[in-house]
Amino acid sequence: MSNVPTATGPRIVNRLHRIEGQVRGVAQMVEDDRYCIDILTQMQAIKAALSRAESEILKRHAACCVAEAIASGNAEEQQQKFGELIDLFEKAKR
């Protein structure tokens, strides 16, 4: 990943740190024996935040790695990058 959009890196890391804090908060809620629906609501928020982070990383991959493979004209590299995306989508369906 040579031409990684450096502006997205810190944003993604900040998002992941916020998610980390949310997870710690949910653990504390469980320890405090908080109402289950409140805990589940927070867990849904964490899943949504993870999904947004995943989308950002996927966009980053497409903008860098896949675009570089296309620009390279190297058919083998192009097939590899597209194969990675297909594998990722297949895993997501499970």
C-alpha cells in the first residue's frame, strides 16, 4: 500500500479508539448489572460503529490497493486484489 490516503488513517484509528471506549463502557454496564435492554442498545451502537469503520477501511483498500493494481496493468496483481475483495464479501455473507 504505497499511496495510502494518510488522512483516513488517523480518522479510522480515532474511530476504533472510540469503539474501544464503548466496549469498556458495556463491560462496566454488565459489571454494574445494568438493564439488559440498555446493554443491548449499546452493543448495537458498537456494531454499527464497527461497520462504519469497516466501510472506511474497505474504501481505503479500493482507493489504494485495488486502484494501484488496475493502474499497474499487471493482470496477476489485478486478479489477486479482486480475489481478496470477493473472499471478503464471501466471508461477510456467512
